[in-house]
Amino acid sequence: QMELEALRSIYEGDLCFRELSPVSFQYRIGESGDPKAFLIEVSWPETYPQTAPVISMDAFFNNTISSAIKQSILDKLKVEVEANLGTAMTYTLFEYAKDNKELFMENQPVNTVTSVSNSIAIGTPDVPTSKKKDKKEQLSKTQKRKLADKTDNKGELPRGWNWVDVIK
């Protein structure tokens, strides 16, 4: 109970922390746009803190991380769990992961390809995709003339061009 209250007060207003239930918590390590960000889920068993909490990285947020990197992060966190067995350690685990984020993710490639895009490309031959430039909308001569009549020498519409005449 005391650790639960402490976690709620420490992470109050922190967008990275999420309480899934009174015994299950998620914490996002890294900013949301960061390609090396990951999510840790910690669940407390009945006999916690005498037994180790269940640490998971199965969240959808972690789909871009390779399974080898996930396993190495979990192994390093389990070493930290063994060192803190018998004490309240959820906060310690989250802070340890935050402090060592760069070390955990050093072998993670920044641009990863998910399995979904691989399955789409299976049936198609390898054809280099060229980037097409977006074409500007072509105006006819009369459209250009009307536009030129409405705008000043800088190409801007005059002040009040869309005003409504109330007295009329």
C-alpha cells in the first residue's frame, strides 16, 4: 500500500507513467517521438516484494524493438531486481531503466522495418520507387487573369476583399 501511494505521488502528472491496476504499472522510457523509446510493464505478484515482480515488454509500443534487445533489457532489469529483493523496487526499476536507456538501446537500429511491410512486399518484384514531386494546380488563362485582377503587385488580396456590405 505504501509503495502504491508513493508511486502515485511521485509520478502524478507524469505522462510517461500509467497505472493499469493497483498492482500493475507501465512506464515509457524516452519521448513519444523517439525511435529508441520503449515501454516497461511491472506487475506485482501476491508475495511482492519478497518475490520478484513480473516485468514485461510485450506492449504494442515495443513492436519496433528487436526481441534480442528486449531480452537484454529484461536480463539487466532482472539483475537489478535480484539486488533489491525484499524492498519496494518499482520506482528503482523505472529510474534504473531511465538512467541506462542509451546503454540498453545502443544496438537498436533507428530505422526498423516492421513485419507488416515485409509481408506486403513479398509478391512484388524489386522495382525502385521514385519520388514524384507534387504538381501545382494548373490555372487557365482566364483564371490567372481573374486572380491578377483581384490581387495587388505582391500577389496578396487587398484588405477587406471578403467583407460584407451591411448597409446595402
